[in-house]
Amino acid sequence: MHGERHPELLEINTEFLKVSEELLQHMMKEEHILFPQIKRMVANMDNNTPMERGHFGTVKNPISMMEHEHDNAGEIFRTIAKLTNNYTPPADACNTYKVTFSMLDEFEKDLHLHIHLENNILFPGAIKLEQSLS
């Protein structure tokens, strides 16, 4: 219905589906690779035991991948923000349309917080911890 008057909605949908799939894969890597390694490092520190290296070598390797994925997700959301006029619904938008734009805006803000916490707090801390255990 809206797609006829607002063809940008199709591109917004495509971009959101793309970032959703990428973030799902990203989170799986965090949960199955990076976070377990960080937990092992903390346990090594707490127990004063030698560090077990992950199959990926240094923790910097998965962190570098995660940071690249963060950059990519940010780029996709910059595209979505541009397509939505910074999440401003058009004058003829129905309530669902308005709520969808509001939720996209909120999602982007949550994503930026996630990226900030990892890139600026968790990742540097993990690298420092690994270095202290070496």
C-alpha cells in the first residue's frame, strides 16, 4: 500500500533485512567465540593459571572482525537514516508507518550503544587482560 507512494520503503526493508542477518551472525560469533574466550581469560586471571589460547590465536583477531562488522552495521544504518529522512515519517504516514520509523530510530540508538560498549570498553579490556596473562 505505502510502497506505491513511497518506493524507498522497499529499499529500507532490504537494508534492514541485510543488517538483521549480519547482526544475527555477529551475535553468534560473540556468544560462541569471543565471549567464551574472555570468560576463560578471566578464569585464568582469577585462578592464577596459564592462559589457554583460542584456536584463533590472539583475542585481537575476533575483535578485529567484530569491529569491522560494527562498522558495516553502522554504514547500513546510515543508509536507512538517509532513506527515512532521519526517521521522519512523511505527512501521509499511518500510525504503523510512524511507529516503524520510531522503532528503527530506537534500534539504531541501541546499536550505537552496543558498539560503543564493545569497541571502547569490552574490547580494549579484553586485549589488556590477554596481554597481562601472556
